[in-house]
Amino acid sequence: MRALLMEKGDDGVAKARIADLPDDSLPAGDVTVRVEFSTLNYKDGLCLSANGGGLVRNYPHVPGIDFAGVVEASDDSRYAPGDRVVLTGWRVGEAYWGGYATLARVKADWLVPLPDGLTARQAMAVGTAGFTSMLAVMALEDHGLTPDKGEVLVTGAAGGVGSVAVAILARLGYQVAAVTGRPETESYLRDLGAARIIARDELAETVKRPLEAETWAGCVDAVGGAMLARVLGQMKYQASVAAVGLAGGAALPASVVPFLLRGVNLLGIDSVMRPYADRVRAWDRIASDLPMEKLENMIRPATLSDLPELGAAILKGGVQGRVVVDVTA
């Protein structure tokens, strides 16, 4: 197997190299998968950093929190050689060896069958970021969001989660307002379906008023911090915010007033430990509701050797759309 291997030197600093490893170096697991594609998420950037971002505990380590491919061997009756599968979450690529390799071995419970009509490349264009986006949209819908309710806000819209959220919401008939701090991404976001572009600075400033004009029928928030606090005060009565990220910080300098006077809902979206049934539902929705021509426009192709540089870039907000890694190239 060929892998991107993270090793720590005598100085305690983790560094990446491309390595050819024996197949028996794989960890224990029920199912061995011949990996075709992986991807790059913010967590991957952390795992690729000099200290593993606090996520990687043991070295040598193979990062990659997502992968898609074909079952090569299985000790579990649910999967057989030749089955096409996808994996996101479960701390794979963090606590366990992940998808930046031509082979992976994992627990059968962590896998999901790849939906019909979705290729491994497309699944990794989606990845954890897009999977999380769909979970967020589903949560908003479950709490009453429909296209006739009004504009839906997406913060951090040019990133991986935001890009897929914009495309899905637009495909479903929502009027999407996309927030970005990068003016050069406006045409990209409009191509994905955003009806309106909002400069990040318009929402970045904290205000003393706990409530502002009722503006948004729903929100997918990838930023957190002061922006999330501001957005909560702009939500319509009984509207919901799906919180999916913390690019703007983990602190929430907010008031309880939007919750008490407007019945606003703050929905936490976790994709790592999501139960199997939710995963299948989300992937089926991705296959049916994500416009594949829009997905193609988000893709930035990469190889294993590109990942250290791209990992550093994603931590600085310098990656647009979705990186798709061909692990065989």
C-alpha cells in the first residue's frame, strides 16, 4: 500500500512523507477497502500540522478523515468484496489510520454503502463537509424550514461546508444569501446558486441590541463566534440556525433574548458520531438533491503529495470549494 505517512522526529515535530508500506501494517478491523479517493477538510489540515492539531495521539499515522472505494476483504456479512462504500467521521484519520492511502481497514459499523448513481470521486467531492451540510439542511427542514418562509443565510459560504450548503439549498428552491470575506468568490457563489452576496464585515461586528430586524428564515453557520451571535438576533420568529463550524471562534458572545422572545432554535450539527440510519438518509438525499454539475465546479483535484501544502492553506482559509484527492496518482 502507498500512503501519506506522518512521523515524529526526535524534535517532536510531525512531518509527512509518501511511503510504501506492507499491507499488514494496517490496523485491526472488519473490512479492508481499496481506497480510490479521499478529500481535505479543516480537521485534515489540523492532522497534517506539526503537532497533529491535538487530534492525532499516536505516530506513525495515516491521516484522512474521509474515503470512498471498493471493499477488498470483509469479515462482516454486511459487506462483500466489490461493494462500493464511503466513510466519514468516527475519528478515522485522527485516532485511527485514515484515507490518505491506497488501502484502509476499519470497523464495518463505520461504513455506509455508496448510493446508486454516486461515484467515489463525487462522494469525496462531498466528503465530511458536504455530509455535514446535508445534515444541517435536514435539521432546518425538520424544524419547519420551507422555501416560502424567506431567505436562508449561509456563513463561510465559499468554504467546503458552505459551498455545498449553497448548492443544495438553491437546488431545493431556497433564496440563499451567501456570506463571504473574499470578494473574488462572488461569481463562484452565484454559480452555485446564491441569490445575494453579503460581505463578511456586514455581520462581523458585535452589536449591543439583542434583537435586530427579522431577516433570515434559516441559517447554516460555519463561522460561530461573534457572527453567530449577531445572526441569532436577526432570525425570524421560530427560525433555526444550524451550527456546523467555528472558523470565527468557539466563544459565543450572545444573549438569550432571541431564544426567549422569538423562539429561535440553535441546532448543533455533529457528523462524527452520527448514527447509521441518519447517515444513510443524508447520503440518499445528497444523491438526489445535490446538483452534480454544481458539485463538479467545486472540485479542486489533488494527489497525496499535494496534501501538506493544501493542509496548511485550509487552516488559513485559503481553500475554495472541495479538494478531491486521487490516492492512486
